[in-house]
Amino acid sequence: MDFLRPASWEEALAAKAEHPTAVPIAGGTDVMVEINFDHRRPEYLMDLTRIGDLYEWEVGRDTVRLGASVPYATIMEQLRPELPGLALASHTVASPQIRNRGGVGGNLGTASPAGDAHPALLAAGAEVEVESVRGSRRIPVDDFYTGVKRNALAPDELIRAVHIRKADGPQQYSKVGTRNAMVIAVCAFGLALHPQTRTVRTGIGSAAPTPVRAKAAEDFLNAALEEGGLWDNGKIITPSVAKQFADLCAAACNPIDDVRGTASYRRHAVGVMARRTLTWTWESYRGAHRTTEGAA
């Protein structure tokens, strides 16, 4: 195994163009596990830790540009107001040591359906900024996952950053695991309310071959909120609407049986998480709505 260590982004792109099979490593929290267990033996390993741009972030008017190697711990500490769903997901990642090293770029590069960041990125609405010597492009996160541990990157491309919509409403994240820390998700669920566009987005992890959105559930809930005038009047979501939303989220799953859980359990758990996160986010929205009305 040859070790490549570019000192700049331009050097990294040139090295990736010359060695398309090179595996990037930044935090190393996924790659090194696979190498240590001999599940992967790449011809080239490319260390990106000297490239400072990958550890920077920028808060814009509508979005946050998050460098691919910004650690989960930084997201939790510095970006909770702008990215609350991703901050909650970051809390569930492994241990403090791994949260200090691992980043969203690694989750995206590995593209595991169990990656903790994926449901939050889907729910918030994100674009993945990728680049090669041929140029750069942005890939909507909905189109990024192409199969089990496969993504839309070309062989010569590297992930540079993720552009994520700033929260304009409450967001939630929930995860089921066999214990409280250092655990791969049995299943996970992210939910984000977007009052500016009057839409709801979801994200489901570890319950299908790829991370997915529950689009039928979103369409149903968007219609129910609009028909009831709930975005304006701030009334409660009825139990029947919450149950239908949860059932549609469960139906969006295509899980497997494995050592961490059965397919039927995953579907059930996703439905429970969908109902609970909807209740939590809508109560937060109603509270903010009442505060706004009182101030007026």
C-alpha cells in the first residue's frame, strides 16, 4: 500500500487524477476500521489532513458551507443554531474521540446506509460539493447515494464541502442502537420543518440499501398542514394525521434482517421515531408561533 500526502488541495486533485483508486483518509474513523479488519486493502491511501480548507466552515445568508473534514464535535459546539438536526446527529456518533476526528465528508464518502449524518442531511436539504482537475460540481444529497456503500463520485473526484440549508424551523433526529454509545444505528430518522417553504423533509438511515427520504409521507403531511391551515394557526397535529405520517414513513423502508435487528423491527422503529419527532418538532413550532403572536 502506497501512502500519498498532498500538501494542498491542488496537489490532492492531481494525485487523485493520477491514482483514481486512491482512498482518501481524513478522520480515518471508517477507513482504518476496514483496513484493520482486512475488509479493504487499497493500493493507495491519500492523507488529506494537511489541507486546512477542509476544516473550515462559512455561515452564509441561506446556507452553511461545511468543509468535508470539519469534525462532528465542532458542528455540535459551533453550528447548533444553524444546523440543529445535524448537531443532534453528531451527538450520537460513536465516542468523543471519534467525534473529534470524524466528519461529514467521511460519512458521505463511505456512503454506508447506517451513516449517522445522512438522515439529517436529507431532512435539512444539502448539496455535496465535489471537485476534480476537470472542475467542480454540486450534487443534491438526494442523488448522491447510488447503492450500498456507493455514491455518485467519479473516480477522480474528491468531496470538498457540503452546503446545507440553515434551519428556518425546528429539526429533530432520533436513532435506535443496541447501546447508547459506540454503536452502529439499527435505524435512524431525521425530520426538518421548513416554514419558509411550508414543507417538511425527512431522512431515514439503516433501513434501506441507501439513506432515503419518505417522500409519500412528506407529501401527505405537507397537504394535511396546508389544508388545515396549521402553518398559520399553529394548531396541534391530530393523532390520526401523525399515525398516517408514521405509517407512510415505515412503508418507505426496505430493510434487511441482520445481527443488529430484524426488518420488521426496523420498520416499526422508524414509524415510532417518525411520530415522536413529528410531535417534538411541531410542538417547538407551535411554541415559536405563540410567542410571535404574543409579540404582535
